[in-house]
Amino acid sequence: MKATRTGYEDLTAENVTITITPRPVTITVEDSWKYFDAVDPEFKGAADDLIKADDLGTIIQKNQYG
């Protein structure tokens, strides 16, 4: 295993145990609507309670019906 961080000396280890504690996040999506057979609207929203703005990477929306 190798851990790196800008501004710090690289650390290496052969036998380590890492415990990652999950942190809750709130994802809020704005309401939207569409007419039957219309193209799905673009959903907009926000992820709150993150340590850094890009901690979740890319968030995608997928229609549960197809």
C-alpha cells in the first residue's frame, strides 16, 4: 500500500488495516416534469455535507423505468 498527499512525504507499508467510516451525504434534486413521450428533462440538484466539493465525483440521474 502507498498513501500520498501533496506536501507530505510518501508513506508505504506492507501490512496495514485501514478503516473508513462512512459519512452521510444529502442529495437534493429539484422537482421537474414532462409531457408523455417527451424527452426526459435535465435534473439539477446539489450534494450537501461533503468535505470537498468533488468528493462524490460525477453524479448521474437515471430514469428508473428505462
